[in-house]
Amino acid sequence: MLCGFGGIISCGTTHTALVPLDLVKCRMQVDPQKYKSIFNGFSVTIKEDGFRGLAKGWAPTFIGYSMQGLCKFGFYEVFKILYGNMLGEENAYLWRTSLYLAASASAEFFADIALAPMEAAKVRIQTQPGYANTLRQAVPKMFGEEGIWAFYKGVAPLWMRQIPYTMMKFACFERTVEALYKYVVPKPRSECTKGEQLIVTFIAGYIAGVFCAIVSHPADSVVSVLNKEKGSSASQVLKRLGFRGVWKGLFARIIMIGTLTALQWFIYDSVKVYFRLPRPPPPEMPESLKKKLGLTQ
């Protein structure tokens, strides 16, 4: 429960803080003629809607990503233990990357079902001028037009975008932390202060975030266009955008997702420190395996 609470704080707050950048990114993907670059996108938005316009869609973002964070981090810890116990200690160490990938994919599957309705409302508010200005206006209108399907039609492209993203986010983070302590940090983790450990968390989070952005960007472009248009499918959108089209707005997203992932891991780890939750050190080879491989003296 506390890990889920850490997920709510880390995902809800960071995504909400980055709403202005997310708004401009979505508009660049949906209407590249009008919003040509990040800076151009900001200036056009401020000209048309004032500074308040940059906060459009903050409520569905906060609610949606808080629910997603609860499921993503909470279930990740559950599945990691569950799958680890199924494999047994030795295999869990040998297959640890696969374990991280499987646990994070399972957690994200449920997290996206929690996120989908709010993500759909957010994209409508941000990219369809005059459709709705607030969540209270958007939800009844969407339900009236397309029924409950309006909120879940984006769930499959969301899985396409978020599951590779989350697998990268967790597996890359876990292995980067391991590598940083092994090759970069001059002393073992047990001798590092809590502050130093959190700095390592932040750096590993940023590195993981850059890879996350690249892996999930094409699907993100499809989600943005799909939620804006009525009646088109993911494959039609993909065909129309073409190879170059799906990479539009990648630089904005690398900055956004890098910062976002680093902050999320930093906040999540800080919550663990605050509640004195166990924060296991980077994985060590089990003694039984060392004996088998003849590595013990």
C-alpha cells in the first residue's frame, strides 16, 4: 500500500507539473502546421489562450496519472516478489532483467486500464479547441457522444505506448543503478548516505528516461492523433503518419520523459526512505550459485 502511495505522489505530481509541455507536445503531434516547434507552440498557445491556457487538462492528468502510479509502482513490487519466488533465488538472479521486464509489463497492463478514461478526456480538452475546458464539461459530453467506449478506445494504443515504456523504465533503471554502484560510485552502497543514494537514483532515472522516450515515441504520436479524431483506427493513423511523422516532437519528449522519469524515481525512492520501507541493495549473486560456479574460495 505504501509503495502504491509513493507511486501516486511520484506520478501524479510530476505529470501535473509538466502539463504545459505535454499540452504543446500533443498539439505539435496533432496539428504540426500550426504548432511548428516547442517554442512556437508555447507562444501560439499563450497568444490564443493566455497563460491559463497552458494548464488545460491538469485535472484529468492529475487523477489519471495518480491512479496509474498507484497500479504501476504498487503492482510492480507485488509482481517482482511473486515472479521472483516462482523462479527461485538462483534463477531470479540469473534472469533478473527478464524478471524486471515481466513484472513491469504485468503492472502496466493494469495501470493503463486505470489511466485510459482520463487520458482520453485530457487529449480532447488539450487538442480540440472549444470542445471542453474542464474535466466536468468533457466527461458527460464524451459519454453522450460515444458512450463508455469513448473512454476506453485508446486503451490498446496506450498499451502499445506504455508497456514498452514501463518495461524500459524499470529494467533500464534497475540495471543502471547496478552498473553505477559497480563502476562509477567509488564506495559500496551500504556506505553511501541516503542523500548520495538518492542522487544515484536520479541519475539512473534520467538515463532510463531517455531510452523510454525513444522506445515509446511512435506509439505516443498515434495515441495523440487517435484520441483527437473520431472513427479512425491505430493502423490507419500509423499508415498516414509514415516513418518520419511518428518521430515528430521526439526532442520535446526526451526532455520531458527524461526529467519526468528521473523525478518519479527520486520521489518514489524518497517516499520509501521516509516510511523506512526496505530498499534492497543492487542484486548480489546468491551464495548457492557462487558455489555451483566455483566462485567461492
